[in-house]
Amino acid sequence: AQTVTQSQPEMSVQEAETVTLSCTYDTSESDYYLFWYKQPPSRQMILVIRQEAYKQQNATENRFSVNFQKAAKSFSLKISDSQLGDAAMYFCAYRTASSNTGKLIFGQGTTLQVKP
Amino acid sequence: DGGITQSPKYLFRKEGQNVTLSCEQNLNHDAMYWYRQDPGQGLRLIYYSQIVNDFQKGDIAEGYSVSREKKESFPLTVTSAQKNPTAFYLCASWGLGRLGAFGSGTRLTVV
């Protein structure tokens, strides 16, 4: 069975600085997707970034980038130039790419605090 | 516009009552999911469904039931067997491609 682990329950960063959130996963599949979602106090899930396992190049979306290490089953999120609006809970998630069905599995979440 | 709708936003349950949370999507997604979130914690999978008239238990299915009579709808019933139902419940769906959709959630409180 697939699992997703986020080992940092809470992180803090100074505004304008860089922070990295960690995520590891376990799977026997070779084709899958990995995601980082942001959940602000409104509880709405917002997609931050996604990575296809078959792509070696790390995904980047503006200030957000990932370090995808497939062999190590690691998928960390780097937030550059942190802003007050980045404060939220962040979830790492895994989903098989072999079909349009199957489990969507989340990690335990990391609460990010941004200090002015 | 296509999307996924959860209702109600807030729900109050008396001890011993069953309550049903609604989740409807018009995205033509095959897969639908129900998650439970407790304060400061992650999303735990309750049930998921990959096709109509079929569903599988997730990690914390005890005390919950679901149905999938239509592709668009995946209601979750919180039964009286669920001893600690106060939580935030989130519905999600997934179709072809790499993106899913999430509802805005239901906050259930036992009174």
C-alpha cells in the first residue's frame, strides 16, 4: 500500500526568506503523480504544484519548486521569497497515474507560519 | 461552470442520530473520495468510489456508510456508531488527467 509521510508538523519562516517542506512516500508503482496542496484557514484545497514521476525535471511554479528524488522517494517543496499569504497548512499527496481511479493519499500536513 | 459541491457547510448532530453529507460533481469524474480532518491534523480517507455502484473502505471507515447510485453523487452517512464524529469532512473527485477537484467541506459538530 502507498503511504505519504510529512515529518514536520510545524515550520516557520521569516518573510522574504526561503523554506523547505519535506515529504517522503512509499510505493511499488513506477508511474504516479505527486502534489503539494495548500489549505488556508478557509479550508479550501489549493493546488500548489504537481510532479509526474516519469519526468526527471523538477516542477516549478513561480516561487514554488520541488526537489523530486525518485530513487529516494522524496518530494520536498521549496518556497522562495516567502510571503505572509503563504501561511497555511501544506499537504503532500500521491496518486497513481495508471488509471483515472485509485486512492488519493495525503500526508499528515505541515503548518507553515510566516513571520513579518 | 463545472465543479464539486458539498452541503451543508455546517451540520449539527445530536447524540445517536444519523446524518448525511452531500457531495455532487458535474465534472464527469469517475472517482470520488471522502476524507475526515481533525483540528491540526491531516486528511484521512474514509471511503472512495471508482465507478457507480462500487466503493471501497479507506483507513477509517468504521461508523460511516456511503452509496454511489449516480456518477455525480457520493453521499456520506455518519451513523450513530461513529463515536467521535465532530470533524471537518472533505469530498474530492478525480477524472482523466492529472488534476482533481475538492469541495469546500462540511463542518460536523455533535451537540
